[in-house]
Amino acid sequence: MSRNRAALAAGWVSLALAALPLAVAISNLKLLRRPEPATLRPRISVLIPARDEAANIADAVGCVLASRDVELELLVLDDGSTDATRSILDAIADPRLTVLSGGGGLPAGWSGKQHACARLGREARFPLLVFVDADVRLAPDALSRMAGYMQENPELALASGVPQQVTGSWSERLLLPLIHLLLLGYRPEAFDHGQTDPRFAAGCGQLFIARAEAYRAMGGHAAIAPSLHDGLTLPRAFRRHELATGLFDATELASCRMYGNSRDLWEGLSKNATEGMATPRALPVWTVLLGGGHVLPWLLLLLAPTLPAAAAAGCGILLRVLLARRFEQSLRSVAVHPLGVLSLLLLQWSSLLRARAGRPATWRGRAYPAT
């Protein structure tokens, strides 16, 4: 009898932990905007840091140069590439494209991407800056619509959106859709849009738009020089300077195949982890929230099924279905949702233990000391 009571109590706990992100996400999905085109022709500097991006850079540049209804300059920094990135860029004949040379040793205290973005930001001429990764493909109306979002929200100094995540392998389908789960299930947009509290700031490092004046006033990427996770640290830096940030739905604006294989996926997500979830204070809380709401219900259904556990499992699946439909994610990933959450937690704990052991994070041939 006591075992049944314990299973029932665990079921109710799991239901509470599963219902919370479902309720938050439903509210957020109503509020998250898909931007409309700008009413005035905007002047935009598009800034792309590129290191060993021969497989991506031609398509990325081509998509930007195909943009409609904007006055455009495109700056690409070749950050010491050892592949054909520079020769591909040099072969593109378009007066709107400027290629900068980087590389060599990084200054002390800088990560590669932030150093490249800082230089790009200094060279840009136009009042709106769009920072975009080389693996992102912009739609022809993306820049106009991002500028339209800033026109409609003049209080914002920085905004960001998550591109549609293109997934080709099971490891990508397991983990990448969880970006939207974390952003929309555990962060109330109703209390955060246009605010300046750094604790709730979030974005996506693949795609940012900033007002150049505000960007330079807060120090630009120099404010987050050592960071490997600009999706979190750049919005927080803006907010520390009392500059508001926002989040928009970029599903129709851009797409991104972030990682091409499981090794790059694990390495790439791991390098960001210790600036996000994988801290000694935050990760136990996230383990309870995610494990209790998305993994525990299924364990209970296998070992000691109860109605609350079944309802909790249903909440988790319903949440993932809603996100998959809105953000054009593979429905196959929904079927393995508990395994995806478990894999995410394992990655986060692995990253935390790596950092505590003093082992550096690595990316694109560079090693970054654990902090």
C-alpha cells in the first residue's frame, strides 16, 4: 500500500512539473510574433564570422545578397580558415560584399567568435546590425522583416530569433528541438519582452539584430569577450546596460543545419553548456524540472503506472507536438522526447564534470580553458 502511495505521489509531482512548461509554452506561443516587413527601406549591415566554412559560406553569402527591400552591406571575416573559405569569398563579385582578414592568435580573454564579431561590429556602417552564423540561410524577406520587428518595437536594442533547425540525424532530432522547449517552456514571454532584467534574457546566437548605436554604447562583443554562448550572454550584457531585448519567431525567416554529425553536435552543445544550464547551482534545478517533468512520468508508467503519471506523460507529448507544428520540427522527434531530454541532461552533467576537472572546451581547432 505504501508503495502505491509513493507512486501516486510521484505521479502528482511529475504532473505538476510537466503541466508548468505546457502552460507557459501555450501562453508564449500566443505572444511570440512572426515579424512583418519594414514599412521604411532599412539600411542593414549583415555580419558573418567564418572559420573553416567552405561547405557553407557560398550559400550563406548568396542568401544574404538575394535579400529584398533593404539597403545592404555584407561583411564577412575570414577567421584564419585553413580550408577554401577565403578563395570562395574572393570569387564572389558583388560590391556589397567586403571580406576582412582575421586569424592568428586570439588576444587573451577572447573567444574566436566574439573577437570576430567585435571587429565586424566596428567596421559596419549602417544603423542596424545583423549578426548571422555561416550555417544560417536567410529567406529573401528575412532582413526586411527583422528590421520591421525593430521598427514596431522601438524600445528594443537587440532582438533574436531561432531559425528553423534542419535535422538530418537521430542525434540532431533528439536534441535540437529542445532549444524551443527551453526558450518557450521555462521563460514567460509575457514578463520578459522589452525588459531589462538580465536573469531572464535569452536569444539564439545564430541570428541577432541590434541597433548599432546601442550595440556600441554597451561595448559590443567586447562585453562578452570570453563567452562561448552568445545566445545567452549577449542579451544579458545589453540588459546589464539597461537596454531592452526581445525574441521573435524566425521559423519563416531562416534555416540552419547547425551540426553535420553526432560528434560535432555533442562538442558544439557541450562548449556552450557551462554558461547556461551546466553550473553547480543551476543544473540540479534543471535536472528536477526536466527530469521530473519529461522523464519521470515514463519511468512511472513502466514501473508503477498511475493516472497522474499518464497525464504528465501526455502533457509532455502535447507540448512537443505544439512546438513541432509551430516550428516545423520533425514529428519523429516527438516520439522519442523523453530520451531527448535524458540525453540533454547527460550532456549537461558531462560538461559540468569536464569543467570541474579543468578540461578545456574545444571548437574549430581552438581550445578554451574551463572557467
